[in-house]
Amino acid sequence: MSAMLIHNIGQIVSGDYLSPIVEGDSILVDDGKIVEIGVGIPALEGMFIINANGTTVCPGLIDSHVHPVIGDYTPRQKVVDFIASCVHGGVTRMISAGEVHMPGRPTGAIGTKSMAIVGAKAWSSYRPGGMKVQGGGLLLQAGLTEADFEEMASEGVRHLGEVGLGGYHDWNKVAEMVRWAKRSGMTVMMHIGGASIPGSDAIRAEHAIKVDPDVASHLNGGPTAAALGDIERIITETDAALEIIQCGNVAIVPQIIELARKHNALGRVIIGTDMPSGTGVIPLGMLRTVTWVSALGDISPEQTIAMATGSTADVYNLLAGRIAPGLEADLVVMDAPIGSVAKDALETIRIGDTPGISGVIIDGELVVNKSRNTPPAQRQMEAIS
């Protein structure tokens, strides 16, 4: 793997909510990792060179909420290659909220444990379009034991899918299983709001407070939003990450942001899509949700990008999501689209337009040279091998 130098960058977005801009115009990458960020880093012989032409570079977006099966296909919408298509929307990693749409999905303790292990192992070695998918989001079922969680963790299962998704709602037992999962090093996400799939039910703040998840999933609806009173209780009575998604209620997003701002919790907000769902497959779902949160919530674009990158990486303990030395070189090159009144990518997001992507880099490899899904960028990066 050859070294890569990205130079002539207009803005570098760090992915860090508290320090969202990095000073510099160059990023040096080697062996799939970011090595240096600075001004005028010199090119050496043999390097792969990218001229960003004054555009914006940010970390690859991390979709905190997807429902894959095994393979780049969704039976929910009968669509193939949707995951690879999302790479063209600047997404470089996805987190499974549970392989709930898997045809013939096994249930019961043995079935759900087996499905989680298969999902984790299958996705660890399969990267459609370069996409990294953290699969195997365990869906809780009666009969699981603490030994089961220890076994799953040893086999690569790193998180629980949406707790409460489906018909298992013995909340005392669920809370015990969540404690087992956390002791095994797993991150826990929890369905919040109205019912989604058949057999599920509405889940409120009282349930989240009892269960104590790491992520309060889709506060703006999956697809039905939680009540504002419940959302405020989750913000104030838990430490959970506060997830906003594409396939939900857009009207409530500004109100969620205001509650988070009121309680000094904006740094806990993360962004996902919750696709595929009945709402559909949306390759630009992450970019669209980033613009919603920024434009409707009056948050700086660079901080909103951090919600979709570094903040999610923190929740899931990923060595990605930020532009910093030693982290995975997952990067997106973007600019204002042709025809927008904006002059750069950040202004584009601030006014609610979708940026144009001219390059996506995963583990230091250029996997997209001009997106097939975003509008064309005003300025295009140039790759020189």
C-alpha cells in the first residue's frame, strides 16, 4: 500500500465536536493510517497524490443505524448494492442495529446468538464498495445467559442491536442482559419511540432509564418519534448517546436539538439513517441528515459532521471518525454543488443543500473518484498516481 498525500485542501474538518476544524492544507497517509496533518507537506517519489483544489476534507461518515442482512442486499426493499451505493454518499462505515430483515431470521436464544455471530464474522471480511460494516447487532431473546454474552464477545460480537425491537419486553430481564453485555465489552443501543416492526411496541423513557443503554436510538422516530417529555427525560436521566436518523420525523429534529442544547448535551448527539426500512433505501441519507441537523438546529456544519463521525466513533470505540495521526484514513473530499449559492461544502450544509463529493478514501485507498449519487461539485479533486 503506497503512501498518499492530499494537498491544496481548503478546509479540514476534524470530526471532533469540541475542536471541529484542523489547521492545515495537507494530509499525509501511509499504510491505511493518517500520519500527519499540516501546511505544505512535501510530496515524495512514489506517493499517490490528490490535489483537493481548495475543497473540504472531512472524516468518512459513520452511519450509526442500519439494518443489513448477510450481503449487500435488502429483502425489505428488494434492492441490491445499496451499501456500496452509500459509499458514494460519503459513508465509510455502518453499524448494524440488528439483522432484523434477514429472511427466516432465527429466534430463540440459540438462533439469535448464532445470527449475531454469523453477522459479525461475515461482515468482518466483506466490504462492498470498500464499506466497513460492524455487523452482528444482537437482538435479545428469552433464555440468553451471561455465558452466551461472553461467548459472543469472544467470537467478535461487539454490540447489541436495538433493545426492545420485537416482542421481548421483560424489562427486568432485559436490564440484566444489558448488564451482561456491558460486562463483555458490548455497546448497547435501544429502540426509543413508537412501534416499528410487527410484534413491537412503543418504548418510553421509563424503559430506557431502567435498561441504561449506551445509545437512545432514533429519538426522532423509527419511524414514530418519542414524546418530547420522554426525550427530555432520556437527556437528563441517562448518559446515552442521542441518535437522530433520516427515516424518522424531520419536524421534531429542531426541538430535540433545542432540548440537547438546553441541557448541555449536544456533544452526545449522533446521526444515522435507520435504513433499509419502510421509508426506503437512501444512499445520501447521512448527508441529508447532517444538513437537517445543521440547518434546522442552527449548529455549525463542522460540529454536525462531528456528530456523524467522531462522536459515533467514541460510542463504539472505533479508531476512526477523526482526522488525527494514527487513526484510520477514511476521508471524504467535498465541495458546494454546481448551482448552489454556497461557496464551499460547509456553507452548503449550513443552508440545507447537499454537498458534491469528488472523492472517498477508505483505509488510505481511493475508492470513489467523483460520486455517482451527489450533485457534481463546483471544484473537483484530481488524483495523480
